[in-house]
Amino acid sequence: MAEPPVVLERHVKASQHAADPKSRFLVWVAEGFGVGRFPYAPGTAGSFLGLIWFALLVLTGSLAGFFVGLTVGLVASVILCGVAERITGRKDPESVVLDEIAALPICFVPWLLMERSRLGQMPEANAFFDARTIWTSFLLFGLFRILDIWKPWPIRPSQKLPGGWGVTIDDVLAAAFVAVLSWLALQ
């Protein structure tokens, strides 16, 4: 059975945009610099990059730098994931993982704030990845992945938002749920 003309036209336009070097670059960035093209569990692969993004944000050495970087990453995710949807002609393409990368650091905010309060300054990034703490980091990572895949309410309905908002907000909500759980555990 042939595809309806409107769908066929959308695929032709998407492939024309994909041939454009600027469009290919923007999709590549939205794909987590190509990580989202992993054949198995691209969201999990992107989330591992989110751990690196978290470490880089901590390396700013300031709480303001952390939150400015986090905000810039989330805004970039909304914009670039929306652009990737338009270019590919697909709603929330599986290969687009910038949303996981940008949102994952939210999981660590309560722990980061607790460590900053305890130390009187921003902790070093290795404070979250040394032999004593790596399992806690992997637990937060795992909870994020479970919630991002399972999508309990209100995560799943949030995906209906248009464009990059719908792509990014479900990951922000999953990370916020993990942050609340970690805050409760730290009390």
C-alpha cells in the first residue's frame, strides 16, 4: 500500500533537509554528538553523557555556574530537539538523546547542595564518582533511566507538548522525581 501524499511529501522534505550540512550538524548535536545512534539503548548511552555533563557543571566551581550551565543545556535541548524533530520529520526520534544529557544533572541537585553545605564550598566532581560514592551515582542514574522509560504520571502526558518541549520535559520531570527521592533519602 502506498503512503498518502502528505506523508510522502513530509519524508521527501525531511530527507532534503537532512542532506543540508547545517541540518546534519544540528541533528548530530541533538543525537548527543552521535551517541544516540548506538544500536541498543541509545537513551541509556545518552544518559552516560549526562553524567559527564554533570561533572563538567560541577567543575565550574560555583553554584551559579552549575545552574547557569544546567539552564543553558536545557534551553539548548528544547531548541535542538525541536529542530531535530522538524528535520527528521519524526516525533521524539529515538536517536535524539540531548534531552537525557541535559536533564540528568537535575538528579544530583539535592546531593550537590548537601555536599556544598557540608564543605562550605562546591565539591570536586570526583566526590560523586569515587569508590565510596560511585554506587550512589549509579543508583541515581538507574532511577532516572527507569522513570524515563516507565514514564509514570505526569511524565508520559508531558510528551504531548509541542516540539522540543515535549521531547525535553519528560526527562526533566523524570530527573526531578529522582531529585525529590534523593532529597527524601538524604533527610
